[in-house]
Amino acid sequence: MVSEKIAQLINEQIAHEQYAAQYYLSMSAWFSARDLDGIANYFRVQSKEELMHADKMFDYLNDVGGEIIIGEIAKPPHEFLNATDIFEKALEHEKKVTRSIFNIVKNANDEGDFATTSFLQWFINEQVEEEASASQYVTKIKMVCDNPSALYLFDQELATRKFVPDTKA
């Protein structure tokens, strides 16, 4: 059985993950409107991954007897300065998610909730990958945004990304 405090933090994280999905969908729409469908695809896949993360947390909380309370999800921004601004915002958002997950882990450790700590290890590993990837894309978009040919190739690179549900966690 999970404590009320940990259940509350996981419920909050579910809402954060659902917000992230909407945020990335908004970013996808921005790129779609500019006919950069490959980059739009990248953010659509990001959105789907965030929903998968929320589902994993939902299922875990249900499995450990925690009360699931669906929180309010704020409207994400839809206006951005440029492509670099979006990728920088995506990186900052991933860092925020990492801090939130670390907070749950810290509280679970403080309570001796080893099941939650173990469950969240997958998310910690995922966040390491997410931040590294987001950081690389910030670097790349800064290199290519003023070069139409390079931007085209970057767009084509991101068009190949596919959503693959993870069933291991």
C-alpha cells in the first residue's frame, strides 16, 4: 500500500505528464503550420510518449492501492518565437519533469517505499535519455535554423521517428 503523500505526488506527476503531452502537441502544431512535418512528427511522438508515461503511473498507483485523482491540466502555450525557442522550451520542460520525478523518489526513499523507488527507476533512466536527446536537438536546431538545406535534412531526420510503446516498465 502506498502512502497518501506518495499517491498525491504520483497523481501530480500524472497531470504533469498529461500536460507535457499537450505541450508537445502544441509544439507539433507550430511546426505543422510551417510545413516542417518531420519536426512536427518528432513532437507528436513526444506527446504520445508522455501519455504512455501517465498511463504507467496511473496503472502503478492503481496496483499499489493508491487513490487516483485526475488533476486539472493547464492549457499549454501555442505561440513560440521560432524553432530554437521551441527546442529550448522542450529541454527546460524535460528538466522540470526530471526534478519532479526525483522529488517523488526522494519522498519514497524517505518513507522506505522501495516498491515506488523501484518503479520510478525506469522513469529516471528515461529522463536521462530525454534530457540528452533534447539537448542534442537544441544544438542541432541552432546549427541548422538559418540554413534552409540543413533545416530540410534535419526535418527529414526527425520524420523517421516512430512511437514504440514500452511494455517493460
